[in-house]
Amino acid sequence: MPPVPSSNLTSQSVTTTSSPTNTYRAALWVVTTLFFMWGFLTCLNDILVPHLKSIFDLNYFQVMLIQFAFFSAYFIFSIPSAKVVDWIGYKKTMVAGLFTMGLGSFLFIPAASVPSYPLFLGALIVLAAGITKSRLIRTSRCLARRRRHRAGSIWRKRSTHWAPPSRRTSADCSF
């Protein structure tokens, strides 16, 4: 007859080590916050136009110059921002873009204390330059991941062996 285990099992402790799960909640939260921030700052022009028009007595050309200055910064600063990405990398350029956006936002303070229309335009251009850096990184990272994913799926379709689709995480388009 086999030996009967003692009933003193409650005094023994069972230790299990669970591997830490890799969650992307923090990265997802940061990227979601950035999307709202970029959208708010882009819509800031529409909010500024009537106020600047009443403060500076602007004509139609000067009012449209606000929108033109902001969105032409995307065109002007996109290639230099791409060179900055090549020079210092994705993450540092994202941080530099966020600091540039902060600098552009803080430039509204002296522009408001000394009511100056050119200072407002300059602050908008600096703000848009920072947004351009950040959006350039987001878009290029997403496109690079999509290209790799598509290339893998084309290979899987042509192969004779079945392969599961690559697992995508919630942070695929994060920095």
C-alpha cells in the first residue's frame, strides 16, 4: 500500500512565478492623448480667427493668412523634419517636436501681451513646425509597419505552407 500523504499540506506554500504581461497601455494612452492634442491645436486656428479679426481689425486677406501660415508650415517643414529624423532618430525627433509645439504655444503669451499680428503668425508657424515633426514620425512609422505587414502577408499567400497572420498590437502605430 502506498504511503498516505499527511494532512499538513496547508503549511506548505506554493510559489508560482507568472511572467509579466507586456501591455501597451501607457503607449496607447500617450498616443491617444497626442491625437487629441494635435486635433485641438489644428482646430485652434478656427477659434483664433474671429478673435484676432476683432482685436487687429483684419481684412479678409489677413484672416486667411492665419490659415495659410499654419498649413504652409506643413509644406515648409516636412522635408527638414525628415532630415532631423535621419540625423537624431524617431524618438528624439518626437520629443523635439513636442518641445517645439510647447515653444510655439508659449509664444502666444508675448504675442498677446504686446498685441502684435506678426507675432501671432510667428507663434502659429512655430507651433505648426512642431506638429509637423510629430505627425511625420507617426505617419512614417505606421506606413513602415504596414509595408512590412503587407510584405509578410503576400509571402504567406504565395507559400505552400499555412502561416498564421502576424499578431498586431495596440501600439503598432506608436512611436
